[in-house]
Amino acid sequence: MKVLQIASDFPNTGLYRELFGKLIHKGIELRAYVFTRSNHKDRKANDNYVDQRFNHTRFDRMIFHLKHKKVLRDIISIYDFGEYDLLHAHTLFSNGYIAYKINEQYGIPYVVAIRNTDINVFFKYMVHLRSLGKRILRNASKVIFISEAYRKEVLKKYLSKKEFQEVIEKSIAIPNGINDFWIENQYNTNRKINGKNLRVLCVADINKNKNQIAVAEACSLLKDKGYDVELTLIGEEQSKKIVKQLRSRSFVTIKERMPKEKLIKYYRNNDIFVLPSKHETFGLVYAEALSQGLPVIYTKGQGFDGQFPEGKVGFSVDGNDPVDICDKVCAVLNDYDNINQRTKKASDKYHWDIIADAYKEIYNEII
């Protein structure tokens, strides 16, 4: 079996390298086509299975079809598609369009994944491209959502009843995995809350989307309830205005991004993980937190929602409502021992070996 992976964002995230490495280890022969604009600051992808192509300009990005016609010409020029059994496009619109056109011309089946940008940018704002997105979905052999929450949102919100039935039957939710480091260093010690002392952790770049202000306001409400709260935020300071507001609160500590070998100590030294992002495809940090025994608070209807039954490892919240966040933190504290016990094995589902097996099974079904 030979699969052409179309993954334009490969240089900017480690998840593709994790997945592709596992697939290769399991006997899948693959090439990864990575297209990037000329003179872009993306890191070079030096992996021997990656073909990174600088084949369009930043101006081309303003016109979807102009950019992707250039990309399509380029990919056709470098591959003999008779060698490939399957295409795997890792986004619906940008990567999926390329797979859709190759399928149209060469008849090669394709799998397509749907991510944050597909939903919160393309489907939401680029109304003129919605019909294209639906054609890509309908022609795919399999549609993969990173979370069950996104699966429900896209299919119910943007598809007709007939399209919904057609796509739902061939769709599946498969989460991203976490680095083996977290699986190999799972924290199995029973956690206990120390009276009214509460240590809250949030790991994310500090910006409007990650919603740290709402977390801080929820912590203020917890203090009003008598809790001695410490809030630790770890991430790049991307908004000076938000950082200034956060630093004005005496219970907030901000730390820079750090390697996982150091970050693990913060997961282990806190009591609960809270990240009510406005938009989140999946959020690996939730799974990392679970691997270290931390209950999690996440946004209702966003990427992590639906990964587990409500209350099993934490709760979903209205990310814009500090009162709801405060109440759900209290709900965790009221059942802390049981939730802590359930987190210990919860992160196993994010093992890349298990996820790669799921993809391999899908590939075999199609071919």
C-alpha cells in the first residue's frame, strides 16, 4: 500500500511527523506533499519522505483558486499517480481541494480530515466556497474529524438532510495523539486537594482565543467562595493588553513556553487544568494534562468536547461565562477523588500507535 499524504501545515506542527512515523513503522509506504509559499518563514522539512514545495506567493493566498491551481500543477508535475493507492488530505479546503481534483482526473480515492480553520474560517466566513467544501466531503471515501464535537457541528450546520446522511455514514472521529513522552511518564499517584488551597493550570499561548481572562475571572469567583487560588499560565505572550490585565491579579503567575521535560513538573504540581478556548480543533494539552492525572475544564462544542462523557474526566463550559467555569471547577472538586482515578487511563486513547492502527484500518477498508 502506498499513500500520498497532502499536509501543507507539516512544518508547523509535530503531529504529522508523529503520525507518519508510526504509519511507516506499521508498513505503510508514504510520501508527504507539503506546499508552502515562497520566502515564507515555515521551517524546512528535512524528513526523507517529505517533498516540500515553495510554489506560490503570499498574494496568491488572497484568491483560493489561483493559489490552488498553482499547487495542483506542481503536484501533478512531480508524482506518477499510478504508483499510489490512496490520497490523505489533512485539511478539507486547502489540502482536500488538491485531493479532490486529483481524484477527478486520475480516479485515486481520498480520505479527508476537517480541522479548526476549515470550520472557523472557510465554512464560517467564505460562503462562496461552501459548495466546494461540500463536494469535497461528498466525493471523499472517508471523512475524518478530529473530534466528535466538530463532526456534529459541521454535518448539522452546513449540510442538507440528504448530504448529511451521505456524509455521516462515511465519517469518523479520530483524535490527535500526544508524544510518547507523556504516555511513558504517566502520573499514577493519587491526587488530593489540600483543603481550600487550589492550584489551577492553563497551558496555551496568551491571546484572545485562548480566553485566559475568563479563567482569571473564574478564579476570582473561587476566591470569593473561600478558596486560596493560585493560577499558573504557561505560554507565549501574544497579547500585551491581555498579559497586562492578567499580571494585575496577585494570584496569577505567567511562565514562558517550556520543553515537555520541564512542563511535566507543572502538570504534576497543580490540581486542575482549565482552558476554555473560543475555538479549538482538539487541544493536545488536555490529553497531556490527563496523562498527569489532572481533571480538565474545556469549552462546550469545541474540539475536546465529546472525547469523554460529561463529568468523567472533567466538564465542558461556556468559555465566555466565568460563573459557569467557576461552577464546573467546583463540580470537579466535589468529585475530585473519582475523577482523578478516571484520568489515569484516559490518556491511553491518545497513544499514536493506537491512532495509527485506526488510520491503517481505514486505508485497508478503502483499498
